[in-house]
Amino acid sequence: MPWTHDDYPPSLQNFTAPIRDKAVEIANALLEEGYDEGRAIAIATARAKEWGEDRHKQIRKKGH
């Protein structure tokens, strides 16, 4: 199931919008490559965090 800016896995809810959107983008690409949803989310989350850190972006919403 592809995800969107407004419809994403619950595990991404505490991330800031830029990180969450990047994770959604990566996860959707991984799904197209044949990864199962759980694995796609895990990989996408790790890559999105790394992407954000490389760009000095806030990773999680304040208070999380």
C-alpha cells in the first residue's frame, strides 16, 4: 500500500514533516522494488533519519 503525506504508517507520526515525507518517499520506492511493508518502513525510517541528520534538520517533533 503506497503512503502519502497525509496517510503514512503510525510509526512515523512523531517525526517532523520533512523527515516523515522523505521516509514515505523512500518506503514507496522500496515497495515498488518488492520489499514487504515492514521491511520498507524500517529501511525508510533509518535512511530518512540519516538524510535529515546530514542536512541538520530536526528529526522528531518537539517533546518526542
